[in-house]
Amino acid sequence: MLSRVPESTDEEMEAAVAAAKAAFPEWSNTSVSVRSRIMFKLQELIREHTDEMADVITVELGKVTADAKGDIFRGLEIVEQSCAMGQTMLGDTLGNVSANMDTVMIRQPLGVCAGITPFNFPAMIPLWMFPVAVTTGNTFVMKVSEIDPGVPMMLAQLAKEAGLPDGALRCVVLRSARILRAPL
């Protein structure tokens, strides 16, 4: 056994959601360029810690090292896309849709988002979820697998090191059905 991970209590889950809610107003008003720079830094940190994360995946899940590194790399590709999120978030305007009428489309953050990660891709799936969500100005609560929580927790720590503020990304470890009860 590599480690023992306690299941988050209902109170801890509610605290994670509350922290994400509290962080949302300031984080959603943070400029897109600042949020993108944090993703650039996260990308750099993931590259620096790839071997360490691959070792954890190998020990916790039993993947061979090459497959573990592939798991990380496929997730890293989404972090790279998140670095350019400003372009994706551009709105649109269309003048004269009708007599004296224009349309304007603005893309805005939604609020607190949540994701349930499976055990079989502990780096790729979390990285498919939270970077896009937080770079677009949302906050994120991530339910990590109790089977192999090491790498998702490492990714959350690296995101914090990269500059993601407290509450913008929270992790909980619990059975999947329990997060559905949390009011986001």
C-alpha cells in the first residue's frame, strides 16, 4: 500500500464548495491575460515534475512509465490550449440584424464548476477539466479518485504554485455519488 487517503467529510466537501464560491467574484474579475499567464506557469511546472508524477501513477495505478508519461502529456496539451484562452473567449457583434437592432455576444464565467475524475487517467482527465474552467474565470471543485489521488493532488498543488488563488481549485476525495449532493 502506498498511502491511505481519508474520505472527505460532508463538512469538508461543503467547505470546498464554499471556498470556490467565495473565490469566484475576484477570480472571475481577474484579467484573462493574468489567468493565461498562470496556465503558462502551470505548463512549465508540469513539465518540470513529469517524471515525479509518472512515478506516482506507476506506483498507485500500475501503469508502465511510458503510459504514465503519455497520460500526463495528453493532459498537458489542454493546459497549452488554455494558455490561449483569451482568443477562445472573444465575443461577437453583428450590426443591423434587424432595423435599428444589433446583437452582441459576451462570454462570461459561469461560477463554480465541478468535475469527477476517474481512476484510470489520473493526470489527463483532471487536466482536461480544471485548466479550461479556471482560465475562463470559473472556480472548480474536483472530486479525485480515492484509488489514485496522488497526481490530481499534485496538479492542484502545482496550480497553486503557478499562482491560482486560494479557493479557485479545490479537491475532495469521496465516492462519486456524494458530490452530486453539493449545492454549487
